[in-house]
Amino acid sequence: MISHGTHYFAIGVLLAASAAADCLSGSTVVVDSQTALAAALADCTTFGRKIEIDSSFSGAASFAGVTNLSAAISTNLSVPGLTEILLPDVVQGYNFIAGSTPRLRNFSAPRMTDFLALRLDTEEALTVDIPLITAIDSIDVGGKTLYLNFPMLENITGMLSLDNEVSSAEPFAVDFPLLRTATEIVITGTVSNIYLPRLKSAYSATQIGNSGDAIALDLPRLSEVTGGLAIGGNFSSISLPSLVETNATISISASSPLSLNFTSLVKANTIEITGNVTDVYFPQLTSANRIYISSSLDVNCTGYDQAAAQSSLNTSDGSSGCYGSSTTVATPAAGHSGLAEIAKIGVGVGVGLGGFIILAAVAYFFCLRGRK
Ligand SMILES: *[C@@H]1O[C@H](CO)[C@@H](O)[C@H](O)[C@H]1NC(C)=O
Ligand SMILES: *[C@@H]1O[C@H](CO)[C@@H](O)[C@H](O)[C@H]1NC(C)=O
Ligand SMILES: *[C@@H]1O[C@H](CO)[C@@H](O)[C@H](O)[C@H]1NC(C)=O
Ligand SMILES: *[C@@H]1O[C@H](CO)[C@@H](O)[C@H](O)[C@H]1NC(C)=O
Ligand SMILES: *[C@@H]1O[C@H](CO)[C@@H](O)[C@H](O)[C@H]1NC(C)=O
Ligand SMILES: *[C@@H]1O[C@H](CO)[C@@H](O)[C@H](O)[C@H]1NC(C)=O
Ligand SMILES: *[C@@H]1O[C@H](CO)[C@@H](O)[C@H](O)[C@H]1NC(C)=O
Ligand SMILES: *[C@@H]1O[C@H](CO)[C@@H](O)[C@H](O)[C@H]1NC(C)=O
Ligand SMILES: *[C@@H]1O[C@H](CO)[C@@H](O)[C@H](O)[C@H]1NC(C)=O
Ligand SMILES: *[C@@H]1O[C@H](CO)[C@@H](O)[C@H](O)[C@H]1NC(C)=O
């Protein structure tokens, strides 16, 4: 006869065995509370199963005790009560992709050195602290404002996307002291400061917008721009001293009076400058396909005239030109002055499809920001 004690012991061993096995493989674990999360992670230092945070989860989700999370963490489409993601011991993570988590305010991973991707979207002020990470695939975060701590991050192989597109947003600082490369950069919303002192390469489309108070944009090392560089909004100055040669379309749309000087630019493809620009200089330019300046202010076209001459710009088809609110400044493309004409030239002839798409995208982006 088997005693009850033996019975319970056998069940206990079975449970322990299955719990241990559960650390590494098995179906997605759906957790609806910290208790359920702690139970799922119990005695696991490496956890290999996907974790989904269910919509009823409330409060902080702590992964304490786990050093290696080798599968994805995601959230239900909407987790209105989730406030924090705490990964105090995780050294190697996989990714964290959140759906709608409007109350999320903290993502903390103080020991993490390996991580692929992070996507967070909240209506709260959001702190993201991953101080030891040096390389990551992508960062896509949005909140009322952002406090980002990535002092060691050097390379982003995919996208860096930051925004504060919620009502009553507060300006956020973009501060990545060691960042050298990113494939795509999208920064939009109200920005208080942009500090990217080492940024050298932005391979795909780069969009930087600011709908808040004017800030200075200085990208001292940016030299490799391939996909397109679109800057729009309120900037007191834009400085690109290392940009010497690029095939990318550069488009700048200024919302408050702006004087531009492409101090080092020697070879360019298409440059489109619109909005409240007061003057634009290209002291080194020797080659460009198209330079189109259309200002809502009375722009000084001296710099454009010099660049057109220095770079043998083809000004005969109207795709290049310098136009301001006053018609007296119309330069080589004589006869095309006046805003109605500019609109027709811009859309009909001048702007190539790529340029047009970029311009449209930029306009759309900044219109949207403006409305919010
Ligand atoms: C984390 O776990 C994965 C899968 O078991 C393994 O390939 C990887 O080497 C582990 N990383 C560390 C730092 O232990
Ligand atoms: C989200 O949670 C709800 C309620 O728990 C569930 O019915 C639904 O299947 C979940 N959706 C996803 C995408 O996980
Ligand atoms: C985020 O969580 C960490 C770890 O618990 C804590 O030290 C930090 O103060 C939290 N930050 C915020 C903004 O809540
Ligand atoms: C970042 O990229 C540069 C250039 O490709 C490389 O030399 C450097 O080692 C990378 N840094 C990290 C931390 O991966
Ligand atoms: C730009 O910022 C300045 C303050 O720096 C502000 O006075 C101005 O209204 C802003 N302009 C736009 C168009 O937002
Ligand atoms: C621009 O394109 C030409 C032809 O495709 C290529 O030879 C050149 O290296 C490119 N320049 C830059 C700076 O990417
Ligand atoms: C230029 O400034 C005017 C007046 O401040 C403003 O109404 C307009 O929207 C600005 N243009 C752009 C493209 O932002
Ligand atoms: C543009 O910048 C260059 C290099 O700093 C400088 O020499 C030149 O005077 C500037 N041009 C204008 C019109 O400010
Ligand atoms: C336009 O700029 C040039 C060069 O900076 C300057 O010499 C000229 O006086 C300016 N023209 C007007 C009308 O301000
Ligand atoms: C300038 O562009 C027009 C229209 O594309 C073209 O017909 C003309 O040959 C070009 N001129 C030069 C010097 O390339």
C-alpha cells in the first residue's frame, strides 16, 4: 500500500521537474499579475519561453532573479494598468514590444548588455534606463516626455524613433553621447535638446523635427547620410560641419526665421529648403543636381546665386531656384516668380518623385504635429 506521503512526494517531484523544464521551452506564458509572473519565473535564471503580459496586469512587472531572457516579452494589445518593467538582473534579453500601455512610466534594465529591440508607447513621462548597452537593433519609444539613459550606446543597426505625441507633452532631451551609427532616425514632437556629438552615419531616412521652442541642432560628426535628411520645425540654427558629400536629398523646413550655412558641403544631390528661411549659404559647394529654396520670408538669395554659379547648377528648367515672399529676388529661373508659380514648379516639374514623397512626408509629419 502506498502512503499518502509518498504520493504527495511523487507529485512534488513531478511539479518541480516540470517547473524546471518550463524555464527553457514551452508555449507562451500569459501573466495577468506579478504573482503569476513570479510563479512562472520561479527558480529560473535563464528563461526561454515567450511571455505575454495580459491586459488585466496592474502595477510593476518585475523579472527579478532572471539573468537571461532568451525569448520575446510582449504585452496584450492594451494593458492599461502596467506601470513599470523591471529587469534588475537581466544581462541578456531578447526584445520587449509593448502594445498600448498608457500608464507605463519606467523601463529599468541596469545590468543589460545584450538586447535586440524595444518598443514602448505611453501617455506618461517615461524613463528608460539601459546604461550598459552598447549596441541594439532598434529603439522606438513614445511618451509624454522621455528620460533616456543610454550612456554607452554606440550602434543602432535599425531604427531610433523617439516622440512625445500626446496631449500636454513636455519637451524631451535626445542625449546619446556615444552613438555613432543608426540606420534610421526619426525624432519628432517637442524637443528641448539634441545631443548626438558622435553621430557619424545615418544610413536610411533621417527625420528630425521640433514643434516646441527653438533649439540649436548641431550634428558635429555627421558625415555619412545616404537615405535622405529631413529637418523641420523650430530651430535657431542648424550646423552640419562634417557633411561634405551626400547623394541624399536634404530637405529643411523652418518654422521660425533661420539662417543656414552648409559650411563644408562640396557635393550634393537635391537640396530643398522651405518655410521661414532668411538666407542659405553653400561656400564650398562645387556640384549639385538641384537646389530649390522657397521661403515665406524675404530670403537673401546671394548664397544661392553663388552656389548656382560655383556648381554649374542647371537653372534653365526651373527645378532649381530661390524664391522669397518678395518677388524681386527671383534668380536665374526668371519669370517663375510668385507663389502660385512656385507651387506649380515645385509639384509639376521641379520635384522628382523621391523628393516629392519626402517633402510630402515631411509636410504631413509636421502638419500632424502642429495639430496635436
Ligand atoms: C541565454 O540563453 C540562450 C538560450 O539558452 C543562450 O543561447 C545564451 O548563450 C544565454 N546567454 C547567456 C549570457 O547566458
Ligand atoms: C488580450 O487579452 C484578452 C483578455 O484577457 C484576450 O481575450 C485576448 O485574446 C488578448 N489578446 C491578445 C492579442 O493577446
Ligand atoms: C525605475 O525603477 C528602478 C528600479 O526599481 C528605480 O530605481 C527607479 O527609481 C525607477 N524610476 C522611475 C522613474 O520610476
Ligand atoms: C559600432 O560600429 C563601429 C563601426 O562599425 C564599430 O567599429 C564598433 O566596434 C561598434 N561598436 C559596438 C559596441 O558594436
Ligand atoms: C519657436 O520658438 C520660439 C522660442 O524659442 C517661440 O517664441 C516661437 O513661437 C516658436 N515658433 C514656432 C513656429 O513654434
Ligand atoms: C553617390 O553616388 C555615386 C554613384 O552612385 C557613388 O559613386 C558615390 O560614391 C556616392 N557618394 C556618396 C557620398 O555616397
Ligand atoms: C513661418 O512663420 C509664420 C509666422 O510666424 C508662420 O505662420 C508659418 O507657419 C511659418 N512657416 C512654416 C513653414 O512653418
Ligand atoms: C559660412 O560658414 C563659413 C565657414 O564657417 C564662413 O567662412 C562663412 O563666412 C559663412 N558664411 C556666411 C554668409 O555666414
Ligand atoms: C545678402 O547677403 C549678402 C552676403 O551675406 C550681403 O552682402 C548682402 O548685403 C545681403 N543682401 C541684403 C539685401 O541683405
Ligand atoms: C538643363 O535641363 C534641361 C531640362 O531638363 C535640359 O534640357 C538641358 O539640356 C539641361 N542643361 C544642361 C547644361 O545640362
